[in-house]
Amino acid sequence: MPAYAQDEPPRPGRRRRREDDGPLPDERPTDIIPAIQEAPMARRPGAAPPPPQGSEEEYDEIFGEDAYDDYDEYDDYEDYEDEQDFEDEDRAEPERIEDERPDRKGPPPKKRKKKRALGWVAALAVLVLLAGGAYYGFTEIFGYDDYEGSGEGDVLVQVEKGDSTSAIGNRLQAAGVVASGKAFVKAGEDNTAVSRLQQGYYVMKTKMSGASAVEKMTAAASKVGQVEIRPYTQFHDITQPDGKVTPGVYTLLSKASCADLNGTSTCIPVEELRKTIENADLAQLGVPPWAVASATKAEHKDRRLEGLIAPGIFNVKPGWTAEELLTDVVKISAKRILDAGLSEQSKGAGKTPYETLVIASIIEREAVKADFEKISRVIYNRLDEKMRLEMDSTINYVLDRPTLLTKPEERDKAGAYNTYKSVGLTPTPIAVPSAEAIQAALKPAAGEWLFFVKCEKNGLSCFAVNFDDHRKNRDDAERRGVI
């Protein structure tokens, strides 16, 4: 085999043999026979002198000038040798077999071409970059559908807690508000109000442009159905001393139900809510099991849910029936009351969960938060001593007035909520209790107080163990104009 052939790549499908592989099965080792030097042939007169032995001219004369052309077809396999280099790293390059003519030189070695695989990788990377750039440009210019104009008919869209801008866009698309969620997202990129959208219901229009949808959804008038019920609130409205009316739970829920959808009002009147509570199965509404029996027996049927509506924000869907609305609010409230710590397993000492809720409502109406635990202790001590509670808040509850001092004639009237006449707790709670009031009802402060009176203008009360000290506290508060 010519010496230069060892530097050429193997043909496809064939493994390059190593010198230490040994002979093939039917191959016998051949002895190296010294070459026999032939006598030079006589040259005819006038003929050109023969080329020097071992030169390229002599090689071309014997094999032809195109002897190497056949090797070009194997250029694609030049990289194969690189892949096999690891096989040859730990052994020396094999000796070349001596040619018959020691002084003959082979053809000049060919230069190794650059790895074609690297070229393909580079080309592929360029194609990926070009494709990515094309896609980005297409998306920016043509990548989403969008309506034109400010829309057509009204439609209600709900946003859930934790919704991202993209999620809101998808909800709008599903409701037919925008042609694509991205139309809303792109239009709201520079509007910080979009990122502040809260859960709840929004009145939108069908077939709005993304920009129009952003503008309408961030407008305050589009948010509907949201109501905040605060601690201290009761179901009936309260008339303040100056004549102003503080809306109760009935009024708040009725107002929250209102929206104008395509010219039709969704408002549920207060009277409809009232009748629903009077006649509903409280268990079906979602009232906690421990409260159903006591609430059902309430003297005033329209007050059966008093105290069972927890404070906080509610999202009421315009278009709900009165029963659907109340069921949603009651079930959410039941969970909040449980989260506040009140349950069948967690209740005031010697009290049922419902009685504990009643105590919490009285605490809410009688004191500021700093005094909650002390007021709770006074209530427990009076109940233990079989004393009448004598709380003005319970009388004013029936009269739909805020907690103020009552008149003698009002305290003389009989009634289950007149704790100047009746011993024990009121039949139902008298207000929406806060989580802090519930905790105070569960864990009253330690003390022997039996009396308290508001003695500071910031609402704080003074506490006493006996009536004489209580009278002194009361006279001092009157002298300073607190009461």
C-alpha cells in the first residue's frame, strides 16, 4: 500500500484497520522481499531523457495525472479522522511502509478542510436567530386580533383573586369583550391602573378594542357588586342623633346587587332580602350547624342572620336571586367566623358557640378595641353572678339606634333585648362582631370587674368592682363632659 494512502480517510462503512489488529482470517503474513534492481533500458537517439526516479513526473507517467482525482469524493469524510483521534492518542503514529523506490516522494499532503459540522451548526444558529427575529416582528405587528371602537352590548366579567393581566385578558376574550387577550395586554402595558385591578365584577361591552377595554375596566364606575360590611353594623339601618342614616346589612347587600345591564336593573329590593331570610332554610343558606337551631328561634324572623354575617369585603354578582346572594354571603361569613376562632370545639367557658357569638356582638357595640377583653370579663362575671347585664346597646338594638345612654322609660319597657329587665344574654347577636371581639369573647381578661362606664373621649372605659366606685367613675365622666 502506498505510504500516502495512510493519511487518507477510510471509505464509508469500513473501519480503519490498526496495525495491531493482526492478519485477517484468510490473510497470511507476507515476507518482505528485497526489490531487484533492473538494468536501465537503452534510450533511442533523440528521445527525451526519462524523468528522474521517484519524481512526480515519473509517477504521473506511470499512473496518469489524474491519479488523485478519485480521492476528492472522500472529502466529506475528512472529519472522520478527527472523531477517531482518541483511539490514537496513546500510541505513536504507525511507520509508513517503504516504497519499492526509497528515494521516490509521494504527492504533497492535502490541507485539512475546516470541519463542516461547525459550519452547519453556525448556519443553523443564524437560521434560528433569523426565525426568532421574524416571529418577534410578526407578533409585534400582526400577532393579535383587535376590534375597533368602544363596544356594543353590556356584559358582566368576573376577575378572580390573583388574576394576572394576561388572565384578565383571556377572561375578556372568553366573554366576547376583546378579539384577543393580547389586545388587552398590549393596550394596558403603560397603564399602571391595570396592574391594580381587583377581584370582582365589571360591566364591560362586547367587541371593544383593547384600548377601550383598558379605559373602561379601569374606570371606577365599571366595578359593580362589591360591598364592605364593617364590624358594629346590624341588619337594620341605624338613625344617628343628627338624623343621618347608617345603612345596615340589608341596605348594603341590596345596593351591591345593583347594576344596569343593557337597560335592565339587577337590584334586589331590601324587602325581598328580608322575606328570603324570614322563610329560608338556614342550613341551606350555609349557616354553621351550631347556630341553626338558635337562629331559627329568633323572636324577629328578619333578624335570624344577625351576627352571622362576618365583616369584610364581599363581591356580589348582579343578576343573582336573593337566595343566591344570601347563600354566597353566608357561606363566606361562616368560613371567616371559623377562621376567627369560633367553632363547636372553640367557645367561651361554659357557653355554646352561639352564646359566645352573642357576647362578641355586645362587646363590639359597647367598647373600643383596647377594652374588648375587659368588657368581656364584665359580661362573664355578671352572668356568673346571675346579674342583669344592663347594657344600653341591647335596648338601642331594637330601637335601631347607635349605642347611647338610654332613657328611664326605655329601660322600663319589657322585652327580650332589654337587659335592664331580663337576666342573661339576648336571644340573638346584636351586631356584626369583629375577629377581635370574637377572640375577646373566647378569652376574657382576668379580673373581678362588674361595672364599667365610658370615661374618656377616645372611647376608653373605667372599670370597677363595686357600685360605689362605679358611681364615682360615672360622676367624673359627666363632670368632664365625656357622657
